[in-house]
Amino acid sequence: MAGPLTLSALAERFALDSAQVAALEAYVELLSGWKRANVTGLRSRAEIVETLLGDSLAMLDVSFVRERAGAGWLDLGAGAGIPGIPLAVALPSVELTLLEAAARKCDFLEAAADAAGIAGRAHVECARSERYAARPPGREAAAVVLARAVAPLPVLVELTAPLLAPGGVLLASKTASAVDEEGPAGEIAAGLCGLAAGPVVRLERSPLEQSVCVVYEKIAPTPDRFPRREGMAAKRPLAT
């Protein structure tokens, strides 16, 4: 049986240099030892490297990720900084906004961006997405929105739509079984919000068996009624 995935193995798998490995090492150390807030349910270094970093870096195989590495990115509900921070370390041209509503998690994200050496190009925005998306600089500004473990697809699509610039893409980390369950409602919500459902990309190099990336593209301006009031997307999903 193979042992746990290591940073060295990830470096080889994704062609990371020594400075990038050192940055991810510092990030993992901070994440595994952080006591001020529960930013992830994982505490084992091995689990963090495999489950979080390995799955995040697997998104490098999604064509939109490398194609838009020079554009403005936003990690929605950033929490522990997954997948935004590992991807920003791997792609030095990324400018990243880490959007998180919980103040204690925002404190962690500030420290994590510094530890990973990306503080100069990673900005923490401590706000609800509905409030941030209602006006500049948040409204229709992001070329890429990343999301992992944030909400079911119809809710996530609605929250993302007013954040995306025209032609921008939502890249949502999901399991294949979740997409089977949530995908049809996600497509309905997308049609109401100015988005179109794109491919579901299987993340072949992820250590997680069912890991996929669901793509939605912004094809029309966000209707003025979005974002709705805080919490309404989850309370009354568009597709119900």
C-alpha cells in the first residue's frame, strides 16, 4: 500500500521549484498548528498535504486555470485558503482575493498569505459575498472565482454570478456524486443569473477519487436583482 502523499511527491507531480515547496511547507505548518479558529477539520500534516494541497494543485490540469493565471482571481468562502493559496503559490502571476465572512478565519488567511510568501498579491476581504458583490470593487470584477466546500451548486452559482466579470468563470471543486445530485439545479440557477454550465473536468491527478471541477462561464450581465439579501440564496434557492 502506498504511503501518504508528501510535499516532495507533490513537487515532482506538479513541477514545483524549491521556493514553492518551502512556501507550501510554511503554509502547512501554520495550518496544522493554528489554534485561534477551526479553519479546517484536519489536523494531521499528512491529511492536510494529501487532502487539501494535493486536491487543490490537481486543478492545475483545468485549462482555465493556467489560461487565466494573469487575471484577477477570487476564492469564495476561502476559509483555510483552499484551493486559492496553493494555486497562487504554484502560479506566480495570480492576483488573488480571499473572500471570507468569518473574522477569525480572515485572521488566519492574513497569516497564511504571509507565510506562503504571497502577501503582496493576495488580499483578504472579510465580508459576506452578497455585500461584497453589491458594488465596486467586488461587483463583476473577478475573471476567475474558485470555490470549494462552500454550498450546493444552485446556491454557489447565484452567489458567484455578481462577482464574475463578463466572460469570467466559476471553477467549483466538487465530488462527482455531488455533481450528479446538484448539477441539474445548478444549470437552472445559471440560466437565471447570466451564467452557462460548462464542462465537468475530472481531476485525474487528485489523490481524491471522485474529485472534479465544475465550470460555469459568465455569458450575460448579472440581473440587477442579484445579489439578493444575505442568506436568501441558501434559504430560497432559485431552482426550487
